[in-house]
Amino acid sequence: MYRLATHTGLRQVPRSIANSVSRPALATPRFIQPVSIRTMMDSPYSAVKVSDRVKHDHAELEKQYRNILAAEDEDTKVRWQNQFIWELARHSIAEEIIVYPAFEKFVPNGLVMAEKDRAEHQRVKNLLYEFEKMTPSSSDFLPTLDKLWDALSDHITEEERDDLPALEENIDVEYSSKLASSFNTTKHFVPTHSHPSAPDKPPYETAIGLLTTPMDKLIDMFRKFPKEDKKA
Ligand SMILES: [Fe+2]
Ligand SMILES: [Fe+2]
């Protein structure tokens, strides 16, 4: 039913991962570059576990949340708001496409675990829809952000404490590394703007459009993107 960890002896990348930029370079989401993830891809140490990849994203999201709070002017707050929304959208979708199906497949009771996580994602997405429409000068901006972060940080805690360790216990290091690569690839092919050759122009001009695209359409899209990119 599920595979036991066999520890193949593949080398591990140290948990310390390069820090991200301290300030977003550009306000528009299309220019957001997952610098540290690309650094990991380029590394000869390819056996990063999927849980480490997911935890790395969580740490980045927390930094971005704190940067929104710390930003001293409206423009900087908006830049961090944009980056936080896009990174959270990409992270959530990559988990739903790669990680949660792995819970269902390999973890005893993983179906319940995945359904709980999807429900928590939905709560976070609902708050994200509200937050995306707000400007920093709005009186609801910080209360909504705090509500969003409360929901997200509870979810992150459960993923890191319960769900991801359960997955790692039931797969070997080699398979975990493959999942980490798929997670990374999926994040890369989550577009940050409309792809010109997308046949039916799905509504992902915004992070919210991306999040509201049906999951089966997104999965189809990711299958097509590598080929589309080679043509470009
Ligand atoms: Fe999640
Ligand atoms: Fe997560």
C-alpha cells in the first residue's frame, strides 16, 4: 500500500538555504524570480527532500508577511503585498498538484489529511481574495492581513509538524527528492502572467484568477507548458 523509507544514501542539501532578497525589485508579479529555488536547482546536491522544499517556501512567506508589516511607505507595502499573494498562490497550487496527492497515495489516512489541508487552503484563499483588493491605506488592510496570516500559520504548523513528517516516513529519500523536483517544476510553470500561446487564455492574469481556475484545467496546463515554452 505504501513504501517504507529505505534511505538510499543520496546526499542531502544543507537545510540552510540562501536568503531571499530583502526588498522586491519590481512591483509587477511577472518579474518575481524564485532566486533561492533556482539556486537549489543549479546545485549538484539534487537530493532535496520535498518537506525541505515546502518548509523553505513557508519561511519565505513568513519573511514576506513581516516585510509587509515593516514597510515604511505605501509603495513598498504594495510590492511586498504583490509578492506575498503570488508566492502564496504558487505555493498552494504546487502543494495541491504534487504534495497532497502524495499524502493520499502513500500516507495511511492520507486522504483525510489531504482533505483537511484543502479545506484550510480554501479558508486562506477566501481571505486572500479580500486582501488582494485592499490598499495599505485601507483600514481593513492590516486586520485582514493578520487574519490571513493567523489562518496560514496554523496551517503551516500542521503541515510541518504532522503532515510532511508522515509523508517522509512513508517514502524513501529518492522518491522524496523526485517530489521536490516536481514541486519545484510546478511552481516554475505556474505563470505569473498570461502565457501568449495558452490556447484558451485561462484567467490567470491575477493570482486570484489563477487560484480560481479549476484544478483539472491547471493540471492540464502544466502538462502542456514545457512543450509550449520550447516553441517560444
Ligand atoms: Fe498548504
Ligand atoms: Fe504549505
